[in-house]
Amino acid sequence: METLAIVLLAFFAAGWFVLAGADIGTGMLTPWLGRSDPERRLVLTSFAPFFLGNEVWLVATVGVLVGCFPALEGELLSGQFPVLVALLTGWIVRDTGLWSRGRGPGPRWRAGCDAAVTCGSWTVALSWGWLLAALLTGRPYTPATGLTGVLTALAVAALFSAHGLGFATLRLTGLPYERARRLVGRAGRPWQPFALTAVLMGGLPLWAGTSLPLAGRTADPTTLGLLVPALLVVTPLLVTVQAWIWHTFRHRVSGPSYL
């Protein structure tokens, strides 16, 4: 059960980075990809059908950590409290901008919501880089400081934006697509840059997670005996729903969505 709990934690964490990294990265690049209000709306439409489903993976990751590794979760929460506050703040600001954009009057309101999406996305990406810097340096219970923390946060944010750029080339049309394609390059097939960054995004939490003392820090056998089988039942359903969403909205966007 302990091994299965570790595998589930790794699976959900890697899944979130691959899937949600796409919409966060695209949100980071919204001002550059969309130079006008209609273009920015098109950029947001490119990931609008995915972001809520993608966030379920982060909720599942936290749920596995809290339920199967309660002692470790408590130590991480207390040790990385400033990082987690920044991460949650960025997440809330970003989602507020997405939900509020089409519900207020005038272009200034929409511009403010677009700025919230962009700033929130950058905050989420940099916060993850800040957290991963602590894990990669072998100090998971203390926020990273100094040049190492700054460079790691920037590198992770750059990877998020590259992943979003690859996603944008698969979803956008018109001038936003041309801007994304110009940075990605025209060599090879359009899906190849996204596939490459997906591998890197998925491997990043797995690499950083090796510094966590997961073995021997799990919950008691009775708790694992209840949680792990339940998760094994729910996980195929989650994967199926996610695959359906990505298949249904696999085509390029050319008009606005409900956002």
C-alpha cells in the first residue's frame, strides 16, 4: 500500500504539471499573444475548456498528500508557508480574472481581468519554481533563498511559458497563432514542441520529489487500506473524463467561449 500511495502521488503531481502547465503557460503569455481585446479573448478561449478539469489534478495531489502522508504534509505546510500563500494567491487571482472577464462592463474591466490572469499565472509558475528550488536543493522544509532560489524559480517559469507556447500553437488561429509559431519555429510537426515540454514538465515534480522522505512517512495501514483502493477506483474515471475533454476540444479555436 505504501508503494501504491507513492505512485499515486507521483502520478497526480506529474499529471497536474503536464495538463495545468499548458493553461498556466498560455495565461502567462496572454499579453504577447493577444495584442487586442478580441485576440486576448481568443487566447483565453484556447484553454478555457481545460483549466477547471486540470485543477482537479492538483486537488487530487493535495488529497493524496494529506490523506496518505499526513505527517509530511504538516511539515511541508509549516515549512513552506510563504511559498504556499503566494501559490494560492496567484491561483485565486488568475481564476477570478478568468471568471470575471465577461461579467463586467467595458474594455477597462476586461483589461483588468486579463492582467489578473497574466499576473496570477506568473505568480503560480514562480511559486512552483520557488517550492521546487527547496526540494531540489534537499531542504524541503525551508523556503529557498539566494541566487539558487531565484534562478530555479525563473527557470521553472520559463518552462511553464514554453509549455504554454507549445499548447498555443495547437489551439490558436490567426495572428495569435502566428506569434506563437514564430517563437516555436516551423521545423517539424506542430505537436512536437508541446510533447517535448510535456515530458520535461512531467519529469520535474518526479525529480524534485526524490528529496521527500516518502518511504516510512505514510499513514497507518488501516488508513492506507481505505484510501488507496478508493483512489485506484477513482483514478481511471478521472483519466477517462480528462481524455474526453481533451478529445472533444482538440480543434483550434476561432471564436470566444463562455468566458
